[in-house]
Amino acid sequence: MRRCRVPLFALVAALSLLASCASSGPTAASSAPKVRKERTVVVKVPVLVKESSYYSDGMLDGSIVYKYDSTNKYLIEKDTFDTSRADPMEREVSEWKSGLLADDVVYDQDGKLKLRHDYGYDASGRLISDKVSDSKGQPASSSTYAYDSAGNKSEWRAFDGAGVLKAITSYSYGPPTASGAAPLVLVTLKDAAGLSTGTIRLSYDSVGRLLRRDYLAADGSTQKSEVYIYASAAGSPVALETHRADGSLAAKTAYANGELGQVLKATDTDGSGSVRGFKQYEYVVREDAVTQVYYE
Amino acid sequence: MKRLVSLLALFVLGATLALADETAEVYRRLYLEAQGLSQKYAAALNLVQLQDPSVAPILSDALTELINTQKDYSRPSDQELYGRTLRIVAQALGDYKYIDAAPSLWDAVQQVPDPLVKAEALIALGKMRALDYAERISLLLRDLDFKPTDDPDFGEKVAYGAILSLEKLKDVRGFSPVFFASVGWYSQRVRQQAASALPNIVDDPTDPIAQIIRNEPADRKVLALNAEINSKAPDDHKIQTAILALNLGHEKVPADKIDARTFSELRKSALRALITLRAQGDAPVPGCQNSYAKGYDDEERLLALAALGVNGTDPAAGALRDIILQLNTDQQSGVTDDTRNRMARAAIENAAQTKNKLVRPVLMSVAANDKWSGNIILAAQNALKAIP
């Protein structure tokens, strides 16, 4: 599976939706019997439309333009531009079927195929397969996904182009939180024979925010860590630090967030604190009518 | 309820951020364990498509290893896949601006025979702004510019990569080779790419353009001057370059009629620049005088008069005065034709532009010379009104 289709968009959209619910939610009821009620509220959802990448001196390097369907819900094309050309250097075209991403096709600047993903889903609409083809249309790799009874992803199997199993990744979750969802706490990486090759441990703060991710080798030694920095007791991270095995800082990304929680700017620095570049994000705001359930 | 929703929001945050990174870790390990070229390619493709800068170190190591083991992939059946693997790795390293990979990318430029790999490595060096390599890339393109390579397609591809690289590097050393690429032996696509890259390489290309104007044939001088005029150089630098071109345009002896016409184009471009930029001072005046006196055609002579007019300083006004005086004297002695009349009118109107008192006496002489047509006399009278 690709790392994230529109990571910031997905993140801020989810946050915005929930934050909006929070702001319009009812207050605690009295001791009288509570009655389930519904109401429709309009929430503002920031939709990422442009990502611009800059060098440390402020010179524009390139940009990515995101295009959606008429509802601004489904990403249908992602065009990557270089500063010196009007035509995109790369186009990624997505096809959706019944609200599910069916395939992603990446083309180079000459319109030639670079890469293709074909996705499969189960009856519940959960991703169960991702087949990757190369520029020749040949299978390059594939993945399958399984889920536990609670609907959490439990396993990812990675295969090579010939269909030979290469790696198994298992996911373990902690006890459900107040929201009812179980946080991912451990990712176990295994080879094709099922032998552990390493783990990733995730830890959270008292309100369930991801604090750090530690990458451990098979022998349990730390290989690297990613640490999230928060400016306040609630809200999005303001920075992500990557530390080497010895604990020294390898890199840091600092975030500037907008009113709706969306990331407006991400600045990358190296271990010495030198800025390596930054990205700026532009959004349009979509208004969704959402049915809100509450009790009073 | 608020707390509940807040927790929900935070969980979504955590889950979203947590989702991705085992993917990079898994593919990183798969690359390390990959045996054979096809496995390496598939693993590299997986790593690259993650679009995750954290995989840059492993891609850099992969690039180094692939270059060092190049001889293992010498079979024709391997070469295409080998090139493809190197290209996707190089492109990703450029996208991630992973400067630590610059030495390996330069090794790819030098050691891998596939021109597409060379080009991709060059582009990556540009994207990461590996300025330590600007000189080397400039020299590489300069050498390609000299003459077509044995396999022109090979040279085209490498040159294209070098042009894109130098455009990104934005180093003044890259200007000249890209300029010569824009007028070189390459296909239109490469030449156009070079031409469009030129304004992006350096804001002020005055120094390299002055070198080109001094040393290159007339047609290239014209293109170089136009590049300077269209650049973001300060106006005083553009003026300085235009004066240089104008003066050289007079000094050089044309080899034939075509050369003479090209030199006149150079001078006209320079004069237009002087007019547009409202160049003042002594320096442009001799060139303008020469263009008026020995201009290739009337257009050049009229441009020279206009350049003197916008100049307006004493030397420029003095030159216009002398020109009008000569025309007036000729008129009085009966030497007249349409061209002289056109020049006289233009000289008078440009003298008015100077608003310089130096031209008043000669304008009064023209106004008082009833051998001129009414239009010329009226122009002189109007000019006198314009001068304080």
C-alpha cells in the first residue's frame, strides 16, 4: 500500500470533522433518562489542493496540484510540476468505484506509464489487496491485508512480482479507549518464514495522542525513534523528531497549523538544525452536512 | 461528550500517523534482503513510491551498491532493468534532496554508460542543488555543445539532463553552456529547453553574456544581447551590455552581406534597449553617432536619434545639435531628399525630448530657415516650446 494518498488532507479532514462535532456537541445531561437524538450539522473540511516545495533559501522547487471530483471528496488526479515547465512532470490518476479507490496509475511527463496500483476490497469495503505493476505492465509486487474481528488491520503480507511471500507484518492493539477504538501499539515485522526481523513500538500520551515510535531490531536494540512534539494538551503535533540509535537528533519537521487544524507549513531541518527545505499547503474548504447523534 | 470526541480525534490522529511507517520499514528490509536485479528493482520501486524522505539513506546505499556491481549486469537482458532501477533511485534521491547521495550520483554520471541514467543523475544533482558539482556539470555540457556526439541521441539525452540540472543549480557558471546549448547542434526540443532555462539560471547574467558578446560570432552576439535584455539583471547592467554590443557592432568588420545585416540587428537591438531603458550619460553617445552616420538602414539611424533623445545629457544633446546643424546647412545649400527630411524631423523631435538648452540655437535656425517644409518648421517651433 502506498504510504499515504493525501496524508495531510486525510488527517486534517478527520480532525476537522471531529473537532467540529466537539464544538457543537451538547453538554453533560442531568440525571433524567437520556434520549437518543440526531441532528444535522455542517462541518468545514479543509481539502488540500496544492503543495509547494521550497529550498531552504525560499526558492520554489516544485508543486503538486490535487484535483478532486465535483464534490471535492475523491481525489482523481495528482499532478507534479517542476518550476520550469508548464506541463506536469508526473501525473497520478485515480479511479474510484462505489466510493472505493479502484486503481492509481502514474504517468511520466511524456504520458508513459510509470506505475500502477490495483486495489481489492472485501464485502465491508476494507482494503484486502494491492497489486503493483511497473512501467512495463509487469507485476512488481503485491500486498494482502487481513483484519481481526474488531475490524482492525491484523496482518499485511508482502509478495514479490512472482507472487513469492517476502514479509509478514502483524499488528497488535491496546485496550479500547473511551472512543471504543483500540490504538495500535506494536507492529511486528517478520520474514517469509515467520521469524521476527524487528518491531515498531508505539506509545501514546494520556489523551491518546501518538508520542513516539521506536524501531527495534530483532535482538531488541533500538534502531531509530520518531518523537512527536505537542505544544499544548490537545491538538496536532507541532514537530516530529527523528532520533538515531544513540539518541542523537537526525532530523526534525516542524509544523504550522491552520484554524481548522490543517498543516499549513512543514519545515525540515537536519540534525544540526540547518533548514533543508519547507513545504506550504493550500486548501479549499468543503462543507459537509453530518448527522450528529447525541443523548439528552 | 466533548472529552469523548476529543479522544476520538486524538486517536484518529495517532492512527493516521502510525499507519504508514512500518511500510517503509518493511520495504527497506526487503531491499536489503533482495537477491538479483529484478528483486532489487521491485524493492526499490516499492521504496520509491512511498514518497517518504526517510528512505533516502537506503536508496543512496542502493545507488552506490548498484554502481559498484555494474559489471554483474552487463548482459543485454539485464541492462534495461539495471538502467530503470538506477533511474528511479536517482530520481527519488533528487526529489528528497538527499545531498549525501551527490557523490554516488556523480559516479553514475561518469561510470554508467546509459544516457538516460546519466541524465537522471544529473537532474537529481540539480534538484538537490549540489553546488559542488556545478563546475563539473557545466564543463560536461560545454563539451557536449562543441559538436554532435558519435551517437547524437546519446548526447541529446545527456545534454537535456545537464540543462535541467544547471537550471536548478542556479549557478552563474551554468549560464554559458546552457546558452550555447540553446543555439547548438541539438534537436529543437533540447534547444528550446535550454532557451527556457536561461532566465532561471541566474538573475544577472551580465558577465557571461559580455564574454559571449565579445568572443562569439554576430548571430550569437544578437541572441546573447537579447538574453541579457530579457533577464532580471539591473537596468544599469543591461545598459552597459547594450553599449558593449553597440560599440562592438561598429568595430567588427562584417565578412559578407549576411554578416553585415546581422551586425545591424545587433546594433538595433542595442539601440532599442538604450531607448527602452532610457540610458543616459556619455557612454552610449559615440555608438549612437556611429549608427546615425553609418547605419545599415534608416531604421538604425532613426533608432540612434531616439536613443540620443531619451539620453538627454549634454553629450547626447550636443550630438543631436550637430546632426540638425548639418542637416540645416545641407538644406540651405539645396541638398535635400525625403530621407533627409525624415531624419531632420526625427532629430528635431528627439532634440525636444532632451529638454536640453544646448539644442535651442539650432532649433531656432531651423525654425527660421524657410527652405524647410512647413512640417519641419512647425516641428522646430514645437520643440522650442518644449525646451525651458
